[in-house]
Amino acid sequence: MFTGNIMLMPGQEQRDFDVFRAAPTKTDGGRVMRNASEKIGAVRAILAAAKPEEIERWRQLSHPITHKIIQKGVPAFEIKPGDYFERGNQKYFVQTAPYNIGDINHWTIYYCDERSDV
């Protein structure tokens, strides 16, 4: 059976990411907190810088990206635009719907924008 082995360059090993979704929560006084988020799961994926052509294409579509997160298979939970991947103190916000190449569930690509100001 084909296992989907690929050749990786140094630094492109699979890494663990936590996935978060913005979730409005309320304080004890009833005030809604906008910056709250909840963890919806974890994935193991490859982090790669986006190519200049991809950056330009997505910028023209009003979705700026800086990185791609490439996961083998599909996640066990739904990841939507607006969710974000977190690894350490780095956050990568998903800009578009996940791209499942050929709809055969071998690889899923997330086009993300790295943000350090949130």
C-alpha cells in the first residue's frame, strides 16, 4: 500500500499545533469578552513559508498569507477560516477554507497569516 512518503528538507519535519477558535465568553458580571478563544483540537503538520507567487495571488484576493500548514490526511474536527494554529508563542490564522488536494484526503493545506500582534 502507498504510504505517501515525501522527501522533506531540514526544518520541515512535522510539528504539533494546537487549533483554537474564537469563542465569546462572559465574565461573572455578564460582560462579553471578545478576545477569548477555545481549543478545538490538535494536529501534527508541516510548517512552510508561502511562495512569492502564492503570497501575491492571495493578496489580490484580499486574503494575505505568509505560511502554509500542510497536514497529512484530514483533521478529526472542522477547521474554518478565522481559526488559528498555535505553536509556542506563534499564531497562524487560517485565511481560506482548507484545501484538500483532489478530494482524496491525502493532504490538507491551510493558507495562513502569521500574526504576532494578537
